[in-house]
Amino acid sequence: MAYTAVGKSINRVDAVAKVTGKAKYTGDFIARDMLVGKILRSPYAHAIVKNIDVSKARALPGVEAVLTYADVPKIKFATAGHPYALDPKHRDKEDRTILTSKARFVGDAIAAVVATNELTAAAALKLIEVDYEVLEPLLTPEAAMREGAPLIHEDCPRNILSSAGYEIGSVETAFQEADYIFEDELETSIVQHCQLENHVSYAYVDSDGRIVIVTSTQIPHIVRRIVGQALGIPWGRVRVIKPCVGGGFGSKQDVCLEPLTAVMTLAVGGRPVRLELSREECMIDTRTRHAIKYKIKTGVAKDGKLIGMHIAAIANTGAYASHGHSIAMAGGSKFRVLYPMQALKYEPLTVYTNLPVAGAMRGYGSPQITFAVESHLENIARKLNIDPLEFRMKNLVHEGYVDPLNGNTVRSCGIRECIEKGKELIKWDEKKARYKNQAGTKRRGLGMACFSYASGTHPVGLEIAGARIVLNQDGSVQLQIGATEIGQGSDTVFAQMVAEVLGIPVDMVHVISTQDTDITPFDTGAYASRQTYITGMAVAKAALEVKEKILDFVWGMTDIPAHALDIKEQNIIYKHSGEVVMPLAEVALYTYYDTVFARPITSDTSNNARINAFVFGVTFAEVEVDIKTGKIEVLEIYNVHDSGKIINPQLAAGQVHGGVGMGIGYALAEQMLFDEKTGKPLNNNLLDYKMPTIMDIPDIGVAFVETFEPTSPFGCKALGEPPTIPVAPAIRNAVLDATGVAFNRLPMNPQRVFEKFKEAGLI
């Protein structure tokens, strides 16, 4: 199929507004007499509030309200951004209150102040007197599961949130049939999203008595529901508006501020109140990536075929559930399609601890399990003396594979072509030969890692999306979607899809980027790399309906049957010859103003996608390791993807660049550190939290293997999260290749690497 808009590297539709500063973010909106909210946070990781005295704070001039647990609804609610489940058994864990009388991590919200300005609010916080009963802080899953350990949440014995897993076949039988058995233990770290825009929202009560919340979020429709639940009011009494968002990466797929912001405005008679977190607050009281420990046991045949695998995982979910066990389960489901084998047993535990809350973060459990599995497979390949590419090629999935647990089918699969392309780009064979017998203090090596992922959450989650298109009088269209643009470029991709179907330039598709739950079509939000695939279905459906209505209208004007017509380059044409019948703009004008037949053309469409599509890819990395200092430098890195048809190559490359940068930080530097006795954060700021800068990131190679996904209207599949997933294990495997030392724990920072080299006798 010859595309005219899809597949082109057009500029982002929001590019000019964002680079010139005209784009409006939540922090740019100032209401008259807006008040400021501040949160009093617990200094203890685990403590009960025995008494709280706010009288001095309330007496301070300029303080409009002081709130404690006693002043807010006591309803427990879930903060996770999953679609609402009609079956209570499938809903997210409801373990949070707006303010708490029991602190479960350092930074938990104990009280809140509303004042006329920030200085007054900060001064009022210092006047609040709290008596705590300090409990033992449980900072590791092992400590939390210990017999007799205090319960963080009273309804969870041994502080285990969930232990649900699965088994395909019999791993015991598989191990008996295997020729070799291999075992490894691997561990990932707690990291933070560090998106550019901090969490911020403001709220007020409108003239109809409804709560209006303007907020930086990935999930406006879900925010509306959760605020309604938390306050115990009808959901229709809440309106949520999402302006431009300065990044989220999953941390804004949770409801962190909005219920408290709503309570604050109610406490001051509906006046507008802004609640904005500092960077330090963001890093402890939004969300983090789960640290997960893995034990893997694998049976392999003599010919290198994987027979069976048993994975036990312990995930540290922190003080509250958030997305909790679904992170561990999602990782365990999305990787398993990559290497089908006779038996696979997955036993994850998700455990509460007195650390900041872990939740959704780019990759949603897949970066952790991919690091573990791909590192483990590399270890096996080396022990069997099999080339790691050959080992993977022997075991990779083929098109037509059906997941035995959920029924999802692999209908397009370019993973082998991705490996071949990456191998060629990095000059694998040539460099492998060159680095074979190295000595000296600086050594180079090559590594690679594969991944699989999904394009949404079906069949576990609801995948509904809405789109509204209106044909304007000049032949252009308005496009309104419920899916949220959070910096990833979805608005641009949707504009390209509409332009493709309607035969008009992309600049004639006017995208309304602000989501407003009162008027925006329903969509569950930006997460799960779902939007191009899932929302794309709704957009295509709406555009096709508009096209059909246009051609039907022309049929009425000209007596030329609609099936003989098409739209191309803003003209109605004969399909068979391309001859122009009339300009689209003329038709559009008639739909509004013809005295007899005027009928403005619109489509308001929703699509419930009960299908999914698997994406695949690989990262190849070349590193140089300084044995004396433990420093690892990434010299070359290539991220190769099968994401189906690429709608906008330049935007797609941008996604890969961002994801690889995040993956390099995960591999080499990033980790949140806490005092081992108290749980106090030690590096919750961008100076001490070692996130790589542009000086630390090499040139990133991007390549695509364009398969065509038949379940997608344009052949596309997911791309948003996948670039991050295989980066850390590829770098780890390159370090192993360079030094012979296996690192089974992230991050591989110089201190940790140096100590490991010393232990291995290299220093």
C-alpha cells in the first residue's frame, strides 16, 4: 500500500508551541486569588500518629485551612491507573487514604496546609506538633516477611500483597528430561522516573458546585473516577482537565495529588488551590520502579534447546500497593512469548515494605525480568560454549505461536531479522574476533539482549478508546481523542492517520490536545504502549466513517455512486481514473449551508479492542571497561525493533533515543538509596541521584524491521516502552564478554564493579 501521510517524518503538531513556550502546562495556569497547598510528611518510615496539634498552624495569619486524617474522608481507595473492574475481585488494592494516621514510609502525608502563599504554608507546617509511636521500619522484603514482623497493612499477613503466578506444563518433568540444569540469582534496583515536569495540580469548585481539577496526568478519566471514590461522591461531580504534560513515564499513571487537592479546595469554600511537589518530594512520594530479586533455574537439552524454566521473584512494592502485583505479573507474561518452551513456572511475590511506593514505570516489569532472563541465558550460552546469537536463534518464537495462558497470537514477528540487522550494524563477527584475547587494564566486549512486549493490556485489562472528528467548512477537520499526549508524539501520529484516510494534508487535521472529562471521548489513558495501536483503531474507525459520509453526500450532490469515488489531495476523485469531481472544501461548505441537504459531517466513535499484538526487538552494545577504576563506557549501542509499520520514523527514532538513555542509566548508575536503619532517603535530588546526562550517552543507533501487523489498521504495533527494556542486559552481557565477570545486580556503577573485579582477582 502506498501511504501519503503514514510512514512520513512530519514535524510534531505541537512542536512550535513547545519550543516557543506557547504550550500551556498545569503550572502555567493562574487563577485569581489562588491559594497554595503544602504537605506535612512523616520523618519516620513506620509510625503511628498518637496525637497531632494544629492549633498554632491554624492561628498563623494567611493560613486558610489545616487538614489532618480527621478532616478528610476515611475511604480507602486504589491509586493505580487500571481501568475500573466491575468484579471487585479484579480491582486494584484499596489501601490508601487521602491523609494517614499511620506513616508507612519517610515522606508519607500526615497533614496538609492551605495558605495564601508558599512561605506562609511552609511556616505553618513547622508549627504542627505530632506525637508518633515509632515502629520497626521494614526496608527489605525479607525483613517484612519475617515471622513476627509488624504488619504494614493489617489485612496482609507477612506483608505479602500477592503471590499469584502460573505454570505452563511441568517444570519438574522438564528438568528430569533436560541434559543440563543452570541456576542464577539476579537483582534490580529502585529507580525514579525523573520526568522534567514535577507533579502539580490545582482544583476549584465551579458555579454548579462541581470539583474541577486541572492536573498533569496520563489518565484524566481515571483520575475523575478515583477522586470520586476517595471523596465518596458521584463521579459526575468531578471534572478533570489535562493540559500539556511535561513527561510521566508511568509516574503520572497513578493518582498522587488529585484527591488531596480536591479536599483542599472544599476546605476553603471552593477557592482555587494549587498543590505542586518539589523535586525532592517527587522522588519520594510519587512512584518508583520496583526492585525485584530473581532466582532462575533452567533445563537445557544437549542441542541448546530450552526445555523448562522456573522463575521465583520477590518484588519490593514499598508502602502502598499502587500497581503492586500487576507489575510482577506483567513482566512474567510479556517475556514468556519470546522463548516458547515445554514448561515454564513463574512464582512471584509482591511484598510491602516501609520504602517509597513502587508503581508503573516505562516497561512495567519487563526491564526487570528481561535483565534477569537475558543475563541468565548469556551465562548459559557461555557455559555451553554456544554463540549467544545462535543460542537465542535456536529458541526464539515463530509467527503463529499462541500464548497458552491468554490466547494472544503472534501474527507478525521480525525478531530474527532484528538480530541480523543489529549484528551487521555493530560488526559483531569482526569485533568478536578482534577482542578475543585481551589483556591490559582497558578491555572491550560485545553484548546483546532480546525482548518481547505487547501492544496494550488485553485480555487482562480493558482496552477502550474514543475519537471524535468534525469536518470543518473549509475541508479541514477537528480531531479530539481521549488518549493523552504526554510528550511521546501521539497527537502527531493520530493526525497522520486521519490525513491518510481522508486524503488531506496533516496540517489540515487540527488536534485538540487538552483532555477534559466533560467533553473528551472516553479513553483509559497513556500507558502500556497502547495508543498508536489501540487508540489508532478508534481514530481509523472515526476517519473512515467521516470519509463514508463525505462520499455519500457527494453521491447525493452528483448522482455518482459513493463506491466509485475516493478522496485524494483535498479533492473528490473518480476511484478508477483519478479524475477530479470537485474540491473537498466545496463539499464541506455544502454540508453546512445547503438550504435543503445541509448535514454537518461528524463521527463520535469508540472502539473496544479485544485483541493484542506482540512486538520484538534487540539491543546490541559495545563497551570498554576500565579494570582499575570500574568505569564502564558504552562505545556503541543499537536498538533494533519490530514495531510493525512505523507511522512517523523521526518520532519513532526519538522514542528509541529516550528509551535507550533511560536504559543506560538503569544499567550503570541509577539507584535510590536509603538509610539502612531508618529508611530515610539519601539521594532524592538530581545532584545526588546519578542520572546520565548528554555527556554520558553515546550516539544511539536506531533501526526498524517493518513487519505488517494485520490486527492494526495501519500495520503498526507498540514502541513507547520497548526501547528501555533490553538495554541493561545488553550492556551487562558486553561487560561479561570483555572481562569474564558476570554482574547479576544493577546498577553496575564503578564502586560495585571495582569490588567485583577485586573479588574476581582482576585487580
